[in-house]
Amino acid sequence: MRIISVNLNGIRSARTKGFYDWLAKQDADVVCMQEIKAQATDMTREMLQPDGFYGYFHYAEKKGYSGVGIYSKKQPDAIIEGLGIADVDSEGRYIEARFGNLSVVSLYLPSGSSGEERQAFKFSVMERFMPYLESLKASGRDVVVCGDWNIAHREIDLKNWKGNRKNSGFLPEERAWMSDLFDRVGWCDVYRNLHPDATDESYTWWSNRGQAWAKNVGWRIDYQIATPGISSRARNASIYKDERFSDHAPLLIDYDTTI
């Protein structure tokens, strides 16, 4: 089973950059997308249901903002849109597809980089999301939560860690929250488990400022975070950088299981 996670920074923009041509060649079983930045009325047939896939979306209420989606080759048994938390769900940040005992989630955690108000919202979402993650872990299901978590967990996960210790995405409180998710709750960072020492090649996002892409001044903020059972069946993990569909790179992980 191959799962791909990618922040598209606009599904319409990614389409013009060849995303669907690339996707058709990837033999993916599930594709989790974030920041689609579209409403249902903006979506073409190709975006809604590419050849060979079923498509499901959780749109933000605000036009041209946020939103998540899932493509799957197999029709899910159930789709869950949102967390049941009104101010989070209005921004289109969570969608879950269930296949038997497996859940695959597309998640877009808020960024706090635009100012104190959004950072406060990010902390609020993290606080309220943790009990949900605890209950998912305790459910007995195999779960893979894919997405843009907007947090670089460790120093190894970004190029300029010394200069970003007071910046959103690498704040001590954010990093401690992620450590708690792994160490106390028991979730697994699938890519990092397979590549414990990878640095430069592990980045998934580059700022549009200061030639960050050209200089590979990147961050690893896109993850597949899984329950231990399914995580132990991960065999290969890679980040695709040969083409650019957005300011993020797709994260591809193969699991030794089927849906």
C-alpha cells in the first residue's frame, strides 16, 4: 500500500504544474492533500475524481483558503469530515477515510507565522486535538495521519534551527507537544523511523523567500504519523523533488499491507 501526502498550496495551481500527470504514474493507493484552497464550485472533474480514484474533500468556509482532501483507489467504508470542533472545522483541516480497521487522515494544522493571534489559535488547536489523537491511538485501529503539521520536531528537521528557535514552527512548546505525541501517547514518526539520521534530504517545505529552494534551506513539517502496528509495516519512504507542484514536496511511504 502506497500513501502519498502533499500540501498543494492550491489544487488549481498544482494542476497547472503537472501534479495530475505525475500522480497517474505513482501507483498510489491513498493520496492525502492539504491546502487545496478551493470550494466545490471551483473543482473540475479531474480534481474531484482523477482517473482510477475516488475523491473526498473538506473545504474551508473562507474562499481560497486551507481545505483538505483524500483520493483513494478503493472506495472507503466511511468518510469523516472534521473534528467536531466548530472553529477548526470551518477552516477545513481534517478528513478521515476508513477502510476496514485502517484509517487514513489528511490533516492541515494551522500555521502561526502570520502573527500572535494565529499562533494563539494554533496552540488552541493543538491543545484540543491531543485528546482526539489519544482516542484514535486507543481505538485499536491502524491509523496513519498524513499532512502538514507545521512543526519541525527536532534540530535535524530544519536547516537553520539556531535562527528559528523563537519562530513559529520550531517553538519549544510546539516541539514539546510533538514529543509528547510520540513519547507519551505512542504515535510513530514513520519517515524518521526509516531514516533516523537523514538531514538535508528530509526537508519537505522551503520558503519562497531568499532562494531557500535553491540553497536547500528547508524544513521537515510534512509527516505520516502512525500507530505502531501500521508503522512497523512501513518499508520505504521518500520525498519527491524532481518536479515542484507547490512550496512543499510530496512524501511517499510504502506499507507492507493492503486495503
